[in-house]
Amino acid sequence: MEGISHEACSLAGTLGLGKLIALYDDNQISIDGDVKGWFRDDTPKRFEAYGWHVIPKVDGHNVESVDRAIRAAKVVADRPSLICCQTVIGKGSPKRAGTAKAHGEALGADEVAATREAIGWHHPAFEVPRHVYEGWDARGRGAALERTWEGKFAAYEKAHPAQAREFQRRMAGRLPDAWSAHCRGLLERTAARAESIATRKASQNAIEGLAPILPELVGGSADLTGSNLTQWSGSKTIGRDGGGNYLFYGVREFGMSAVMNGLALHGGVIPYGGTFLTFSDYSRNALRMAALMRIRSIFVFTHDSIGLGEDGPTHQSIEHAAALRAIPNMDVWRPCDPVESAAAWIAAIERGDGPSSLLFTRQAVPFQNRDVQSVAAIRRGGYILADAHEPKAVIVATGSEVQLAVGAKQKLAEEGVAVRVVSMPCTSVFDRQTPMYRDAVLIPTLPKVAVEAGVSDYWRKYVGLEGAVIGIDRYGESAPGPKLFEHFGFTTDNVVKAVKGVLK
């Protein structure tokens, strides 16, 4: 049970996960020694308060006792179960049993020999006796169960061929046959509407467009559904009676993220869940685990910058986009308008080898005009949004700051200075492109300016020490979003000034 959070345990009890059985190793020892000085919890009572079925004081060294407890737990259908196994850490070691040294240090050759003698284990090192192998060999039973399952599924497939094919598709993680054509249509419709809306609303529109063809999409939010806009018209609440495709997690950001990972690992489900970007801090361990396990969890983070306004520094994301990008194998998308938002959702769903974080604005952003080729290029992570003949500099921007780059390009053009604007909604995807593509977009010989309402150091890998970064390297303030942008230098005029600075 080490490392299982209050959020996850509370959520399991709330949902009544009757098939969940956890064994708690209650050995009263930690790496620092006896836990009595700092651990005063009544663990059985705490889990009972969560709504769990608790079996206390089981002898964890007695196989029959543990087996009886597990069988008793399996009978309970409406709640998860906790079996409290009382054990002695390092039992059998004459000098280390029941001590912190058994937790954090190797026994050493002498103590290993003494332990072998104490427990009557006379087999050579690394030798597992045949009777132990046989006792744990479940191949025959497993093969029989597999044959039974295959027979049942064959009968089901014969009676319900369409449903069987759909089950196999979902469990294999394959997208529907009509997926590509459906996504092209969604992008075309989104571009035709040309809406200037908050990207969190554009995200909801994307879910509305994609979910009908993707019944395995299961969503939720950590008590911010109305702010994250993670529900769609076909959302049905998941309750204790099962069914549905949307889960109200309560204020449990880590619990939500951990459950999403479990759903992704189970297969047949593509999970997504929302909270504010600043609250990604609470989920970080689960985010990291999703990336480590390379599973398809989709983390929706709205209110992505100081642009959210009056909630102030506690809610305004400064370092969070960079922190998420620093997680290996995590794709972080920060789209600038509805088309990029839809493309980000499509990319996250199509990605089968890792998680994605989608970062959306609270405030409205302008629609960006682009041709068909540019729409297709969004999936490459960075692309030329607005070009010029023989540009003298490149402006790279993400999210709500793309509008500033486009505005600066127009002002500079009036002064006879040609610049290229590159929108880079996903740096990791862009970094995976070929060197030829990256150079064609960024033009290594040209000076560059990066614009993002977040910490600036991250962008040095694109603009170099000689380039300029318009970012924010301090915490924000409480004020309306537009006033904050102006106060912290996120203006078209400031981008123009930065470009002129790198051209000197």
C-alpha cells in the first residue's frame, strides 16, 4: 500500500469498486526506523471512513490466513477491500528481523548464511526447488481458461459478428475504419466556421465532433467540469450501478489521473480528464507514470496562463507547460485556435505509444487563417503559419501568443521588414521531425524571437543565446487577463521591438 494516496483510496470507496482488493503490509517499520514516533494513523478506521470493507489483523506470514481473507474479500461486491497483514520485516534474519536495516540494506553474506540456517533453506543460491516451481505453475490452468474463453467468444462472434468485431477493435486499440475521413471532415468544418473562441471551448467542440465515432472515449473532470468544458452532449454519468462514459472525480486531481492510467492499461478505453493547468502539480506522479508506461492517457488542462485573469498567481500557470514538456515521452499541445485544438485532440487520440497533455485557454483567441497544407502540417508539431518573401527573422509562438506574432508580422511588414511566423503547438512532436523539415521551418541562419506566456529558458533551444524570448519568469498578479498581458509585455509592440532587437 506504500504510495497510495488519500485521493485514490477515497475515490475507490466512493465508486464502490467491489473487485479491488488491497493487501496492506503492516510491519511498523520504515527506512528511518520504527514508525511509532511519526505514524499515528488508525489505518483500518481510515479506510472504513473511505467506504472500504476492511479485514484487520491478518497474520501476513500465514498463507492459509491470507487466503481466507482474500476469499472473504471476494464475496464483498459493493466495496473495495483492504486486508491488513501484520508482518515482521526481514522475518527469519537473526540480526535484522523487525529492523530498518532489513528495509534499506542488503543482508550481507554472513547474515544471509545465518538466515538460511534459521529458516531451514539449504538450497544453493538462485536455485528454486522443483516443488516450488510446480506450486506456482499456472500454465495448465491458464491454458484451460483460455480455451474456455475462446470457445465462448467464438459462439458470441457467430451470434453477434458486428459486436464481436467492435470488441476486438477496441481491445486492440485500433481506431474506427472511418476515423481518418471523419477527422478530415471535422478539421474542414472547424476551419470553415472560423470562430474566435477560447480554446477550452474549441476543445469541447472537438470532443463533440470526435466522440460519436469513438464510443471508447471516457471522460471526466476533477470538480471543474463547467470550467474545463470536458462534457459533450452524449456524456452519461458513471455511477455505482456502472455504465456511462463520464466520471465526476471530485477534488481529486491525482486520483483522477491514476484512474485514467488504470483505464488505459486495461484496454478498450481511451480516457481523458480535466483540471486547471496549475493543478497538474497535484497529478505529476501519475503523469510521469503514464509517460513511463507509454499509455494513451489524455490530460486536459485549461486556464493555461496569466490570461485566466483575477484568480491571481496561485492559479496562473508560469512554469507548468515547461515542466510538462520536461517529462520524457509526454506530448504537450498548446493550440492557438479551434483548428489547432481539433488537430491536437486528433493527435492525442491517434497516439498509441504515450500520453498527451492538452493545454487550453480560458480567454477567447482569434481564429487564424491558414491554407489546407498548413492545416495538415499542424500534426508535425510546428509549421509555417504566416510567411513572407525572403524573411529576415522568424517568430515562434504558441497558444494565445500566436496572435501577437501575427500582429507583429503585419506591423513589421508595414515598415518593410519581412518575417515568418511559426506556430509550434507541440515542441516534442516538432523535435521528432526530420532535420530537413525543422530547418525548413525555422531557417537556422535567421535570427529568432519566441513568444509564450511562460518561463523563457525553455525556448533557448530554438532561438539560441543570440535570439530573444518574450516570456514571464516571475509569478503573475491578480487583474483582468488583458491588463496582465500588457503589464508583463505580451503585446504586439513588444514583439516588434524584440524582432528589431535581434536584427541589429
